[in-house]
Amino acid sequence: MIGVGQIPVTKGLDQPIREMAATAIKAAMNDVEAPADSTAVQAVYTGNMLSGMLSHQQHLGALVADAAGLRGVEAATAEAACGSGAAAMRWGYMAIASGAYDVVVVCGVEKMTHTDRYETTRALATASDWPNEGAHGHSFVSLNAVIMQEYLQHYWVNRSLFAAFAINAHRNALTNPNALLHKAVTIESYEDSPTVQNPIRLHDASPICDGAAALVLSSAGVAQSTRRPRVRVAASASATDSVGIADRRNLLTLEGAAASSHKAYQQAGVGPEDIDLFELHDAFTIMAVLSLEAAGFAEPGKGLWLGADGEIGLTGKVPVSTMGGLKARGHPVGGTGVYQLVEAYLQITGQAGPNQVPNARVAMTQNVGGTGATVLTHILERMD
Amino acid sequence: MIGVGQIPVTKGLDQPIREMAATAIKAAMNDVEAPADSTAVQAVYTGNMLSGMLSHQQHLGALVADAAGLRGVEAATAEAACGSGAAAMRWGYMAIASGAYDVVVVCGVEKMTHTDRYETTRALATASDWPNEGAHGHSFVSLNAVIMQEYLQHYWVNRSLFAAFAINAHRNALTNPNALLHKAVTIESYEDSPTVQNPIRLHDASPICDGAAALVLSSAGVAQSTRRPRVRVAASASATDSVGIADRRNLLTLEGAAASSHKAYQQAGVGPEDIDLFELHDAFTIMAVLSLEAAGFAEPGKGLWLGADGEIGLTGKVPVSTMGGLKARGHPVGGTGVYQLVEAYLQITGQAGPNQVPNARVAMTQNVGGTGATVLTHILERMD
């Protein structure tokens, strides 16, 4: 990874989706410090989920490449619901690893706030097993409510313990200028926040918003000529589970996340104990907890306590949502996976400012489509 | 490529989209002749354009993998408008070439006939530059009409010369049981067919339909243990042009197709003269003509005459649409690119039956998104 770019996550952005993506891509290209002739971009992979449904615009791949001044290069769109951004990263990674290209751009973009909320919620539900979930009125709030309720009942824990994840995310977003929400959450405001669908409170859920992020990947050879410190993609992994929650063996075990994490650890030759920060997919606080458990940071039923024990903060055992996470930086769905990678890159290159995790050298990101159906895990490592 | 599968292209199919894809995938997996333990599928890449808009179902990647009995493997969706199928192939190719996997499945699927025609046409127009084309009422018929009109005027040729492409496609479809249309077209029926949008007649356009096709790719090592003849993917290439036709330097030169073809020829170390058949993207007869010119089979303005001169038939200089093409096999958009690859495979392995191109050893496929904006070219070569 030799450069990153992002636009601030917002609501009500009055800009075409292609321009959002192009702005992030140009920022990423400008961030590359290397002789320009050696870093000509050869392909653009864009992660997006909703543009066809909400903006009447499919075919974003070619459109975004052209808008970014890269007409002619290979371009396509990757879709894996809310995991679309990291799916684009996976494609870009393979494009480099296969030897096809030396320099590619990975972009993630979503524009979700320009249509009415009903339409957006309905479009998001196309990430579910539609005939069995969405068509019956399930939304991602209600699906996560089922899973959170199961957690509460199975482990017999207090619902307010989930507050720690919202509090941490909002605290970190306060000092991230690219985050959507700049408002602290306390245990009191968490408990006062309305219940959207029992047991999910407003502060358990990530917001609908607009955003775009991008990064530049290169071969090791090209990376040699770029600035230090250098960042290596030590692992790129993906695994799946059933899309419908009724088909899971166990609602509280994210088997896709466990498999994806395991593959990534194997590739990078590391384990949870080597990870300095974990940008997890906190679309809902319950997903943050289950991800920590699936990725081996806590035993089943113990992920919740990492929050309560203060271990998820910037100086904790496993810092999460270090720039605000999906909860407070925001969750522009097709963009999220790339925001996570950009933030992880900023952390391990020492560019995270007030949000810096001390001595961070190895970062893991995990982007999830649906309620755990597609799970993409990347491990980034600082080289020097 | 070690196995292929397809379902017959139809209209009004009463089957969920995931089952369509799963049927094609299972057929492709059953087509592999090798010890089963060496050909366990590790990833599924699905090409699709319209499912979110027409079936309320995004996230097809994981859904299709699960339906095909492959829950757990990596899965994602590739989208590049009508080029989505070959975009999935491109991803699968990179997954093997990068060394990430030894065996992957590539699938293309589209279900388009279950909603009303207006909705389908509108969804298809999301492949255009929406704010500048679709939103102004342009459809793919009208955009291709503009390009065809330009061709007629610029080269001062008779509109009826385009008939040869429809006649050839329909003739070949007669003996393809998987084709949608089994009805011969003559010069008379072509000229009698209604003008949809001047100068495009009904018989210049491909039909809206449902379909799914799949193939299995493996590393060279795994392929060693499979049946003969073996098929090598000698080239996999992609290039883009502007999505909007107003941004093209020249409406009659498909620059994306020329660049994509050139890359493919370079990779495979061949030229047009080495290609035994060319499965081109005849969504409209004008696209077939421009593709032949862009890929170097004819000089600009001369592609049309390959049809008139009888060179596009099964025994001609450059056989096209050998199983019916988009025009008569049908054009289930996200599926088309994979159907083309499946058909090319059947041709060069001598399994094309009455449609067999004599002594075919090298086949080229070209799948196009939009009116030439994303162009994916593959060259398949028979190894022994």
C-alpha cells in the first residue's frame, strides 16, 4: 500500500457518486510519494452496493475510473453487500499478486442519504436472504436485534454492557475530522437513546451516510521507490457463511468471520496477540462483540467484557474503531471496507494524529457483508 | 478451464436466481473429470448486473455459493454492466494466477423477465452514464441507434447489410438446445421486422431473457489430472472507454475494445489471423460490426462486409455467434460473458455438435459493458 485518500463522511452530500469516488482516488494518488512514471495506475476496482438501486447508476467501475482521469484502464465493481469495499481490495490485491499489474487503485464509495429513508432501508435489506428475510419485513436492524437478543439471553448479560463499544467509537471520532459524528456518548446518553428495535438502541447502530475512500496498491518492486515507512499487505482473506440467519448452526458464532480470520492469520504468520489494532465491522455493537470472539481476541461470551474492561481503547489490549469505526466515523456501506484499510494504514505509518495507537506496526481490518455472510480480513504490516 | 455448465436461456423462468446459478455451477462441477479431492472448489465469483434492482437481492456471491453447496468458500459478485460475466471470469483468473487458489468457479447469472418490461429497460439503462443519458430517456436501444445511424451515414452503406449478423446468429441457434430463439431469420424477415428505434430493427437487437452459466478454473497443476483435451486461458484482458457516448472521440471506434483486444493478443502471443472463432458481443448488430473492426478482423468501415461476404459463418474466416450469440442464444446480461466462455470451450474441445467450427483450437470471447465502456477479452487455447 503506497497511498491513501478519503473524503469526510457526511450526510446529504450534493455531489454525484462518481465525483465522490474520484476525489478520494485523486487524494490517494497524490499521497503516493514516488516518481510519477513508475506509478501510473493500471486498474481501478470500486466497491459499491447500492448505486444501482439508489442512484440509477450501475457500471460504476468504468465511470469512476474515467472521472478520476484514468479512462482506458481496467475497471470494474466488486459487490459483497456491506463488505463491498474490502471485496474491491481483495480484487486489487489479486491483480497485483497475479503479476497482471504493478499499480492499481482500490476505491469504496456509497451515497445513501439522497433518497428517502424507507427506500434506503429497503435497499440495504437486499443484503439479506431476501425471500426469507427482507421480503418478510426484516431489516438489518431487526436481524441484528435477533442476534443481540440471543446473546443477552444465552450469556445472561446486561444490555448496557454494549455501551462501551459506542462510547469508544464516539470518543475516537471526536478527533477524526473525516468522521460523521463528533459527539461524545456516555453511559447515560447510551441508556437514554431510544430503542430502535428491542434490544437495539440507537447507539448500538451505525448511521446511514455518504462517503468514499481509496488506496493505491503496488508490487513490491514499485514500492521500493516510495517513501518510508512502507506498508505490506501481509494477508488478504475472505470466507462466507449462509446469508440467511435461519441457516446458521449457531447464531452466536460467526463461522465466516472465524474462517476468514484464521486464513488471514495463517497467511501473515501471526495470531491475535500480534495485532496492534483491529478495525472491526461495528455496524452494530453486537457485531463488534461477535467479531472479537470470532477473530480469537476473546472466548465465546467474553468479547463483551473487552469493552467493559477498557481493553478496546487506543491504549488497550485490542484497540478497535480507532478513528470512530462504523458507529461514529460512519458506515457508507460500499465505502466502509476501504475506510477501514485507509485508517489502518494511517495508524501503522504513524499518521493517526490524536488517535494514534502507540507503536502500532500490525493492523487487522475486517469488513462484513450481511449479518456475517461474507467476511473479508486484511492484515497490514509496517515494514521499516 | 476444466469444466463448464449452463442452463437453457429462457423467458419467464419460475426459479429463484440463486437456484439458476446453482444449477449451472453444479453442472460445471460435474463436468470436471478428475479425482474429486484434487478439485475442491475454493472460491466462487458471480457476475450479475440487475439482481438488486429487479429481484431485491444483492449479496449474490455468498448466496449463490451456499445454494451450490459451497458454503464457506470465498465468494463475491463482479459487476461491469453487460460485461459482468467476463468481469467475474477476470476475477477468477486472477485468483488462480495469484496463487491464492487452485480451483475456483466463475458464474454469470441474470433474471430479467419476471418484472414488467419498463422496469427492466430502466434497470438496463443504469449501465449508461445515467445523469447524461438514462435520465434523459436514453435506453440501450436508443444509444445503439445513434451509433448505428452514424455508421450508416459515415460509410454510406445500406441498413439491410446488417441482416447478415442476425441471420447467422439465428441459424446457429437453431441447433443449440440452450439457445432462447429457435427460429430462422431471412433477409425478408429481417427487413419486415419492426423498427424499434430508427435505424434499429427488432432483428438488430438481442432479447431480454433469463440464464445462468458457469465454469471451473484451475491451476495448471490441477489441470494435469483432468481429461484431455485441456484448455488454457491464454489471455485475460480488460480496458475501458468513457461510459457516456458524448465523451467519445469517435463514435465509430470502440477504443476500449481495441485496447482490450490488443492486450489479449499480446498476452497470448497471437493475432486476429490465429483466432478460429470469435464470440463477440452482438447485443446489437452494430456492436458486432464495430467489435470486428476494433479487434482487427476488418478495417474501419469494413466489418459490415464480413457478414455480407459470408465470412462470419461456422466455416468462414471469422466465425461469430457460433451458438447463437447474444442475438439468438439470448442476452441474460450478467450471464452473457460466461455463456460466451462456455461456448468457446465447447468449440475448442470439439463438443459443439452441429455447431462445431472445424478444427477450432483458439477461441476469443469479448464481453462488453455499456456501449463499449468496459470491454473484457479472453483467449482460450486447446492444449493437446
